[in-house]
Amino acid sequence: MFEQVEDYPVDPIMIGTEYFAQDPRTDKLNLTVGIYQNEDGQTPVLKAVKLAEQRLTETQSSKSYLALTGDTEYCRVLSREILKDAFDASLVTAQTSGGAVALRVMADLLAQMPKPPTVWLQTPTYGNYVPILKAANAQFAHVPYYHSIQREITFDLMLDALNAAKPGDVFLFQGVCHNPTGADLSADQFGALLDRLEALGVVPWIDLAYLGFARSWDEDCEMARKIAARFPECIVCITLSKSFGIYRDRAGALFVKTRVQDKNRIHRAVSAIVRSGASHAPDHGPSVVRTIFQDDALRRLWLKELEQMRVRVAGVRQEIASRERAMIGTENLAYFADQSGMFSLLPLTEAQEIALTRDHGIHVVKGGRVNVARLSGDDIEKLIKAVSEVTSVS
């Protein structure tokens, strides 16, 4: 029977990790990993998380199942925390196992509609969107977003391509700290995008994975608030893996704003899809988040730690730009300083990307994505020198 199974595509991040493990060099550098790391190369457990976990250990009285859409208090606290005054009574909420499950639940819902909408995606964009949409048999199409060699957002091209969308279609895009490019829309560009979506009758679907890593937690939530306040229907997917450093504990959420008359039906649909897939969300990570948000002292401590992570990543970006100018006198990587979040794309051709790994032992995700948070000390100079060498060879 199993001889009939065809080869499945392997995630490029997983391939990169495998290639790194096989590399015998001792001075190799792994920039494929998609998690925050401090200057010592560690992904620490935040103090606020530890304290919340201790409290849960002492007070939690049951490990029974939650409702299919999760802990209602977690959903209430998180939705009001993120949406503030844009919170709407017609909001359908679900606790999910990270952002990926929130994305999959929504993809299934769209694909199962009698007239499935097209989901429009930025190119390049988060590498798991297409596999999730394909697995759900959802319809999707692409619009250009970023030119890696020119190192700039192709905003006008994106808006022009969106004109092919039909009323009722969906535009799936990321909020702050765009993965993999690190290039975020300006406030004016974001406003123009919402104008175009509204004019076309396209439903915005925003994915927020790096809240607090661009400007601050509160400021980074603003995009979702503006969307929820403006559109009668919208979708918000959340993962808190990075913001709280709880990657393996899978804390996420799905918010679906509907018209009032549709709320109960959409809630039943989301519940049914959750039941047929993840069935029940894990509770530990979300309980940690809920505990922190409901305690002023823990919330202040967490915000302080989140800001420390943001400042470190921003500092690495500034250091890449300044060291390149000092070492080589060029500004090929100066754009790093103007971007945000953990990821950026190196301005490399495919041949140059291969040379970066082959000749210098620097492993990146296919397409040139690097995790800026992984860099510190001599690693920064190693990357600058290697990029300069591979791009100077004709």
C-alpha cells in the first residue's frame, strides 16, 4: 500500500537545518532557525513566564478538556488586549495551537464554502501559507510584494495585481515584522492598501506573529485594530510564540469578525472544523498568557522583557549596517537597519546563495532569508565579509 505514497515537498527551513547538521565545519553559522536567540545563542524562558507557570502549578485544579474553541476567558482577554476599542460583539474567537492551526482552520472554512473565495498572497511571504492552503484545497493567487535584489517593497505592483480580485475574495498578509523580508508597509501604504481592499470588496486577513518586535506591543497591535474598526468582516490570526518565548507551548488564536446575524453560524463552523482536526487546543501556553495579562505586575515584567528582545534585534540590525560601512565602506546591507523583526532577505542570486554556504559555511533558508536575532559578535563580521565576497565575484 505505502509504495503508492509520492514524495512530499520538504519545508525549506527543515532542509536548511538538515544541511547545517551535515556540515562538518566547526566555524559554520546557522541563520535558518526561526526563533529569537540572545547574544549567547539561547532562547531563554522569560521570567514573567516562569512566574506565571509557578502560579498555575499551585492553583490549577483540573486538566480536563476545554471547549472546542478553547478557554473563553483566554479568548476574551486576548481579543480585548489586541483589538481594544475595535473589539466587536460579533467577533467569533477560538483558542488555537499557535498561529498555524488558526490559519488552517480559516483555510478549511473558506475552502468549504459553496463558492470558495480566492485567497490572495504576497510574494514572497511566510513559507507555510501555501502548504496550509493547499492542504485545505483552498484557492489562492499571488501578488508581488518585495524585490530582494533591489531591496524594496513593490507596493504599486501589489496594488495593481489586487485589481484582479473579486468581491468576497480574501487578502492574507502579515502585520509587523514581515517574514521573510523584514520590510513592513509604511503607515501611508497600509492606509492605501485598506482603501483598495475596501473599494474592491476584499476581506482582509491579517496574520500577526511578531507583536512587540517592531515598535512596541501596543503599537504593533494597531494594524489589527484599524482593520477591525473599519471592515464589517475580517480575519485575524495570532501566534504568541515569539512575543512570550513559548514556542513549544503553542499559544495562538483566531478572531473572525462577522455580521451579527452570521456570528452563531460561523462559531458552529469553526467548532466543527476544530473538532475534525486539532480537536482541542493545548492549554498550558494560553493559560500562561492569560495569567500574565490578568496580573499587572506580571504584565509589566513581560513587557519589559519583550522590549529587551526587541531592542536587541534592532541593535543587531543597526550594527550590521554600521560595521559594513566601517569594515568595507559599502552599504549593501544598510537596509537591515530600516527593517524590523527577526528576518531579512539577503540580496543574493541563487548562485551567490549557494556560494555563501559552500565557501563560507553560512546556512540560510532558500531564497536568502536570515534570522537576524541569531547574530552577535564575530558572527556579524563573518556575514558581512561573506556577503561582500560572494556578491563581488562576477
